[in-house]
Amino acid sequence: MSLMLRVIVLGALLISAFTTESLADSNTDQIPILIKSLDDANVRYGASLALTKLGTKAVPALRKSLASGTGDVPVWSAYTLGQIGPEAQSAVIDLNKALASSDDALRAEAAQALGKMGSAAAAAVEPLVNALSDKQVIVQSNAIIALGQIGPASKNAIPKLIIALSDNQLRMRARTALIQIGPATVKPLLNSLNNDKLRFDISVILMWVDPRAANQAKLDKATAADLPALRLVLNDLTRVPADRTAAATALASLGKEGVPVLVAAFEEPQVASIAARAIANVGSDAVPELIKLLTHEKTEVRMIATDALGYIGPEAGSAVSHLIPLLKESDRDLRYHTVRTLHRFGKKAKSAIPALTKVIIDSKESEATRQWSLKTLIVTLPETHDEVVKALIAASKEKLNYGVSSLAKQLVREIDLKAAEASGIK
């Protein structure tokens, strides 16, 4: 279809939809036509919008079409009742029946519609709880959302919602629903704390619903009792990144107790970076374990351990002698990461100057690594002045890489103009 023809067709559809709205606003006799239009993909949205504007006037017809309509009419009737919201409360009984339909789409839409009615759909709690066992995840998901939107009246759903916290496809919605249900969730949640698969989520919910109860249960701060649960969350790739980051941060707050779990996570690429950044909060207590990983058989693990030391910064200065050998590694990326880490150590990196100088004059090394090596020399000043100036002057004579020689000249002029002029650097 040409672009022009598509525009013409789209325009016709829009005119049809808005004309239908206008008719509906002025004459409820048009309701049967609008109901029938719900089965027409070209105009159904406009028809639904028009019926929604009619509000309670359209509800009786929508209840009937929900139960006995053909084609897509029942699904769109459920959708429209949801759009009308609490004013369509009289249709709750019909939507409850729709939850038992053999039509997957209708069950899903019915659950969603009930949720949009909020507390007005309190009579739907039991059918929605039953829908949590539906064979379709979308139906289960919509039922959970609806139970949360109904609010405190959904307290009978609490046990099943707690179970849903262990399902990676339903977890986040179950968490939100339990928070929306509120105080009635506190006791059942506290009774489930011993389940390590649920403990993290329960802690999150309780901190929202009842901070005092969470504090009394010592959930406001991570303790040794949380270690198994935090390990599970950190390494669960079905979890959202925010959960894994929160778990890593909590592990780091445990200090030495959390370090083994964090460093073990370095072997999982999707978790390693999160664990490495979190371990920086442990500080010097994490350094011995990180140093051990610098000789790990996997290059990726050595690299992330190097990064972690860099995140810790000067406190990890004792690792310098263990990092220097990595500057000779065959992996180019590892060498680059090592230089970046040494740069973060500042003055603590001074013992690496000879090794960095070799990197700088190595024409086979990447320009980025060589330039960062030059910058690392600078952060060791002022007590390394003479050694640094000598290395910079040597690098300024580089003939194959202008980026390296140019940066070396710039740096030596900045820290010792006389030495630069004496060596012919202008």
C-alpha cells in the first residue's frame, strides 16, 4: 500500500471513530451499533472510546455482549467495562464469570478490567485468587495486578501472592500487590521469613508496608541471617538489575562476611560488574581476596578483580605489586584495565612507574593504554618528579604514534617547563 493510500485510509478510520463518538454522545440508540463495531478491527477502538464516554448508560449492553457476543466483542466489552471503571461495578459478576471462560484473551481482559474498577470490584477477589492458578501467565499476571488495585479487600489472596514471589515471571507484580494490600500482609510475611527464596522480597515489602515491624525483625539492615537469601538474589539472572544491585550492596554492608559471596559472583559475566562495584564499599578488607583473583585462570575474572581494586582506590594500594605482572599479560583489554586501576591508586602507584614506562614506549601497545600510562605517571607526583619527567621526555620522542608523543610533550611542559625546554620540547 502506498504512503498516500495509507494516509487516506487512516484518515477515514479516524473520521469514522470520532463520528461514532459524536453519535454516541447525543443518542444512546447508537449503543447496539457501537457494540457491533467492537468486532471490527478498523473502528473498534473508536467504538470502545465512545461507549466509555457513555459510562453507566452503556454498561447493561456491555454486560450482555460480554456474555453472549461473538468474535472479538466479548474481549472488547471487557476492555471497555474496565475503561469505564468503578461506574461499571454492576458488571463485576459478569467479569467474574468471564474469568472462567475457555478464551485466554477474555480471561486476561476480564482480570484487567476488574483491576481498573479498584475497590469497587471487591466481590471479584475469590475468582481472581482462583485465576492465580491459570495456565496462562498473562491471566495470572493480570489477576495479581487486579488484586493489588482492589487493595485491602484482597487480604484473602495474601498466601498465594506470597507464593508468587518465588516465580520470576510474577514476582514484581506480586510484590507490588502485597504492598497495595497493606497492613494485613505483615503477619503472613513475617511467618515466611525463614524461606531464603522469599526473604529478600519480604524484606522489601515490609519496609514499605510497616517499617517498624521490619525494624523489629531486623530487616532494616543486612545481617548474617540474610547471606543465603542475598546470594540467591545476586546470582539470579531472572531478577531485575535493581534487585541484584541491592543484594550486592547489602552483602558489601556485611564487610568481610559478604566478600566471599561477592567475589564468587565474579565468575558470572552478568553479575560480575555489579559485584565488583559493590565490593568497593567494603574497602581494604576486600583487598586480600581480590589479590588472590589476580592469578585466576580466567582472564575475565582477573579483569573484574582488577576493576574492583580500582573502585576501592588508594585503600587497595597494597595490590600494586600484584597488578604490575598483569601489564605483561597477552590480553590487551586486561592490560588497559590494569593501567586504569593503577591510575585510581594515585601516589600509591609509584612503584609501578618502571613497568608503566615500558608500556609507554612499547609501540605495539594500544594508544589508549599508553596514554593512560602517561596520565598515571602524573598522579604519582610530586615525590616521583625526576623519574616521571625522564619517562615523559623519552615518550615525547615517539615517532610512530603522534597521540602518545603529543600527550607526553604536553605533560612534561605542564610539570617542568625548564626540563621540557632543555630537552628541545616546545
